[in-house]
Amino acid sequence: MPVLSRFYGIVIRMYFLQKEHNPPHIHAIYGDDMAAITIADGKVLEGALPNKALELVRE
């Protein structure tokens, strides 16, 4: 899974295969925490991040 961005210890990754991207989302990794977050509205599909890290990813 390619890395799109790294900031404040957060890594943003995304699959590029269509079958794995409905709805379109990114994977945010922060330490031992991981969350799949929709691109359109920033909702967490799966997993969890600390609140501050989630706010930074949504921004």
C-alpha cells in the first residue's frame, strides 16, 4: 500500500485497486493505532485513532 503522506507521526496510505476502495477511503496509521477514513466526509469506517490524530487527518 503506497504512502501518500507522513506528518506528526501519522502515515497516510491508500490502495489503488477499485475493488478495495468502496467507499473511497484512506488508511491512517499512528503508532499502534490504525483507522480507515472515508475521503468524502471523514467518517471512520474501521479502527480508531486518538482524537488529536484523527482531527489532524480530517484537516
